[in-house]
Amino acid sequence: MPNSELAVAGPVGQGRNWPNGVLVLGNLDSLTDTYAHATIVINPVKFGTGLPVKTLEALSYGKPVVATPAGVRGLGLDFDAAVALGDKPDTFAEQVLKLLKDENARSAMAQQAISAANDWQHRQLAVLNNAIAGQKTRA
């Protein structure tokens, strides 16, 4: 996609030689403008622990996401409608290209993204409220 640009935010982009078409943003105080200009968001992590915050953050901004299985680990919901998975480099790239070329698919995923983020948030708040209520009954 010759008219596409990859924007890399955070320290991961620094200190490397990148090819043309890669914009290194470095550390940012806020990602709001970056998300506003993003067509899609990728989370190509191969491993990690804990919650995939980057994926949830992108979904909360209503962005379609292409992620590895590690990029959705622990979410506990079926995010298929909002996240395209690529478990191998070729599959990942195919998913990115497909979304860049298909505005209808991106639009549908964007709507599902916000819904998925809201559903996740409501479930987490319910769990937290139950935990707090359980502690209050013990006191």
C-alpha cells in the first residue's frame, strides 16, 4: 500500500533504522490525536503477561485492530468482530492489507470495537463491585 504510513509510538520505535513510510512518534503525552488519525491499529506482540492494554485502548477509541493471539490474551470475550487475528507474519500482513483496502470492513469493525470495549468494561466493573461487596459483608 504505497500511500500508507506506519506510525510507531513509544520507545520501541527509537534507535532503529526504519524504511520509508514509517513515522516514528516517540513517547507522547497523549495518544488521542494519534488514534484520531489512525485508520487501523496493530498489536503485533508475540508474548506478554497481564492484560493487553494497547488492544483495549485502541478498541475504546473505536479503531479496528489487527493483533496476534498474544495481543488479545486474557480479554475473555469473543472479539472477532472488532479484532482481526494474525498468528503468523504472513497472516498478520494479510489482515492489515485487507482492512486498509476495505472501508466497509473497517467501519463495521470500528463500531464493534467500541461495543466490545464497553462490554469488557462493564464485566470488569461488575467483578470489582462484587469483590468490594463481598469484602464489606465480611467486615
